[in-house]
Amino acid sequence: MANKFGKHRGRSPLSGRSKIARRLSKGKQKFKEESPNIDSPNEQGSFPFVSVIVPVMNERKTLRRVLSEASRVHPQTEVIVVVNGSTDGSLEIARKSGAKVLMYEHPLGHDVGRSIGAREAQGNILLFIDADMVIPAATLRAFVDAVTQGADVALNDYSGPVKKFTVHGVVLAKHALNQLLGRPDLEGSSITAVPHALSRKALDIIGTSALSVPPLAHTMAICKGLNVRRVIHVNVGQLNPMRLKRERKHSLTPLIMGDHLEAIQWWLRKTDSRGGYEDGDRQRWMVR
Amino acid sequence: MNKRRSIPNQIHLKNVLLRDRSTGVKDGINWRKSEAFNDSPGQLQEAAHKNWSQYFHRRAGGKGGDWKVILQRGKSYTSGFMKGVGLYSKIIPVPLRNTASAVVCACNRAIDLQSVLKKLSILPLKEIVVVLHNASDEMFTIARNYKNTVVVHFPEAVDPDVERSLGAKLTSANTLLFVDGEQAVDANILARFIWECESRVDIALNDISTRLGLFYQRAGIERFHEFLNRSLNRKDLKANSLSSLPFALSRHALDTMGISNLAVPAKAHAMAILGGLRIGIGGAVKSSSHYERSASNEKWRRAAGDHIEAWREAMTAQGSRLNFADSTRNRSVLGEWER
């Protein structure tokens, strides 16, 4: 597989594997990994209308405020926190908040928490946010409202910094993918960015697993004819100085670039060698 | 500091140019006396190109160097050469070790073809392959008027990308310069594309990126080009690609990509990168038809399909994520995937 040849920043996959191997020899840790602890407050028989999914990895600083805003999005809201690889006390904060908490000892990897959370969600509408960014409930409500009004995928109208000659790789990838999917109107908006909301229908069509590779989920949504639209602009670039710091240390750019390619490859497999685009009147047979 | 250093350099260059010129005069006189002498302008041009190439590669210091200086020296030598011969014919010299040809796909405007060929005729080209379709007698006459043209004609309209690759099949030169049949480009500029391809790279692209403006103002097609380059780890190429004329290719490049793949420029471009070809810039030409091309819906859809083909090619070679592996996600916890 291509995975072998990638640039590994941070841990190498080999060192990761040896750790897992060590754990396995110690005991039945593996099963603990695969079926998480679920901490759920008593439900009073009422089904939630909105499920807010928040993956958390060591985000103690902002978590309390993030969860408080999330819980106020709708009167019938369940907040699902997917704590993974956290050692900073995030877990306790999540538990105290009254949210449904899923706990994984090890980091799941970028955006895998979205899939895990979505799997547990019971709401008609799923709202995805990050734990390191406090977005007011009123702002989040706009995404929920968009789905209530018929959107299947309600995106943050955020395209990143584009008034430049050379844009960031992720910004380029998002624009290129939307253009390739025939949705240039979406500009650089993507499921990759939070906040965004999905209808239950969208979740059924996309499936929970693909949410771990957001550009793939984005591509599936568009190709399967879901109603995908931009809602309001939330400047997640500016809100996130912590992320900038992390980006310098351990860049996510190669991962997200790869995600976009994986999305293109999925599309390729679902269509033909030209992604369903006609060849016009090019007489290829003339040159062999 | 800079100024100080540049003065002796300039004096040095002046001396070099004078020496080149006097060598040119000498060689011109010798050619006039030789049996090969012929007073047709075509013969004179050919002799001047040939003598300059020989002189440059044997004695004038050879290989690399700044193209501007090489061009200046060539002009100095060849003007001396013509003085020595006693006849004059305009040329733009490029010191070639091997042969170069041009491929022109003409659209149906005689005036454009005329001016394009006029520019090409002063370059050291072995052949100029002119691909015509539905051509008028006038177009034929123009194409045939030049001494080294090879004219191909199709009774029906053929796609320009296909025409280019057909044209490429008809010449055996080592370097191929592909130019737009609608837009005449100064021969001095075209000369550098040939030179880069001769001396440094396998593919000399047109640098359109500086003219594109800020990212958000660009046409959708440019996003494909730029993302294709970036996904193949060639951020340095920006939005430049084989989709923009003019460009020059080495024989090695043609063999690596396969001539027939030129019919799908984006795919050829990806194959060139995947094949490890040396890809650089040959110059910056403002391409008028380029913008026109970006405009229509049909062209956009076609570019999308072409790029899908390009990625498909790349993914066949390097896997679905190319060089951007996912080594951090624990996908095993996800269970079944919609594949």
C-alpha cells in the first residue's frame, strides 16, 4: 500500500505497532480499545433532536466552555464527547458536564472521533465541532437550522486565506476538490472544517466510517446528490492560535492532502476513468 | 557593492562579445570560400546557426551559463558571420548540439499562421511541422512558403491536443518546441525554451503562474493544475503545466510519456513527473488563448476529466494517497467501510 511510503512526522508506524504488541502481551487491553467505556447520563426516555459530536484529545483549556455552548444548541440536545489519548484531565471535565462520554485510552487519530461519536448519535441532526474552539451556541444553531430547513450537509462558509498568490495546501486541495466535483460555488468550504451539521439521511448515505476522512465524506455527499450548502462564515482560522502552534510542530497538511486524494480515488472507482466527465470530440484513436 | 562587481563583468562580457564577433567574421569568410557556399538566405541562416553551435560547443566555453549572455554572444557571432559572408539574413541563434523542430497547430486564420511561421523561421529548426485542418488554399500557400515546413492536413476538424501529438510523431528531432498557431511569440523568447530543453531540462514549461493573479481570482482550471503539481510534490511548478503553450520537450521526455499521451496534456504532465523527468521553466509567455480556454463550461469539464485521468495514472503507480500516507488514524476501530 501507499501508506508505507508516506512522510511520517512524529511517531513511526513501526513504533506504534510495537506498543500495541506490548499491550497485547500484557493483557486484554485490545478489547478495551475497541469497545469503549460509555458513560451516559440517565435519559428520560426522550430522544434527542440534535447530537453534538466533540472529539477530544487533551483540550482541557477550552473543553468546559465548548461543552456548555454545545448543550444549548437545541432544547433536545445530546452531547457526545469522544475522549481519546487524553492525559490532561479532559475526561473528568467531560464527565462532569453531563455529556455522553466515550473513552479511548490511545489517540484515535485525526477525525476518527467523529465516526465513533456519530455511531452513538441518536439525534435527527448531527453537529460536529472541535474541543479546542469555543463557538457560541447561537452560531452553532445556524447549522442545525439549515438542516431543519432541508439541507443534508450544512457547511461552515470558510474558505481559508485566498487573497494570496500561493495558498496553503489544504486550502488548495479543498478548492480543487469542489471544482472537480462540479461544485465551485462551495469555494473552499468542506466537511473537513468545523462546525458542520449533517442530516440523519446524510449519515445513512455516507456511513459513519467515512466521516474519519472528511474529504471522502464530502465527496460522497456531493456525488450521492445530497443537498450540500454553505451556511454562515465562522472564522476557524482566526479562532485557533493553539492549532497554529501545533501545525508548526506537527503538520496535518500531508494527512489532509492525502485525504483529498483518497476522496478522488473513491470517486474514480465509483465512476469511470474520467470521473464521469465526457471526452468531447477528441479523436484519440488517431494517435496510438 | 553590486555595482562595483558588475563593472569588470561588463568589460569582460564586452571583450568576449568582440572576440565572438571577430571569430564570426573569420568563419563567415571561410564559409563563403568553401564549396558549401550558396547564396540563398536559407543556406546562409543554416550555416550561421551551424557555425555558431560548433564554435560555442567546441571553443566558446561550452555548456551552461546565463541564457541572456549566450543569446547576446550568439547574436554577436552570427552578425560577424554574416558580415564575413557579405550577406544578411535575420536569425536568432541557439547553440544546439542536437536537432530541434517545432510543431504548430494552426487554426483557421491565415494571418496568425503567417506571423507565427515568420517568428519560427529565424530559429535553428530542422523542421516546422504545421498541422492543418479544413485549410484554405491560402493557408497551404503560407505553410509551404517556408523552407523547412512539413505540412499535414486533415479534411475534418481535429482536436488541437490530438493534432499536437500527431505532429510530434512526424519529426525525429531531439528537441520539440510546441507553439500556439494563433499567437505569435517573439523568437527571442521561444529560443530560450529550446535552449533550456537542450541544456538543462527534459521539459521547459511556460510560466503562467505569475500572471494568474491572486488565488481567489483564478479560473477553476488553474486549481486542477496547481493541485496536481502539489499532489505530486512539485509545489515549485505552481499552476504551470503541459496544458499551456508554448513548451519544449526533449526526445527523452517524449519517449518517457509516450507521444500518444500528449493528447491528454494533464495526464502527460503527471506521467512526466512520475517518470522523474527534469521539468523546469522555459520562459513566461502571456497566452491569450489560455484565458479563453478557461472560460467555457465544456472546457472546464474536459480539464476535470483530464485531471482525473492524470490522478488515476499517478495512483496506479503510487497508491490512492500518493506520497501522503495516513499513518496516524486507527482505522481498525471503525469496522466496515463503504468502499
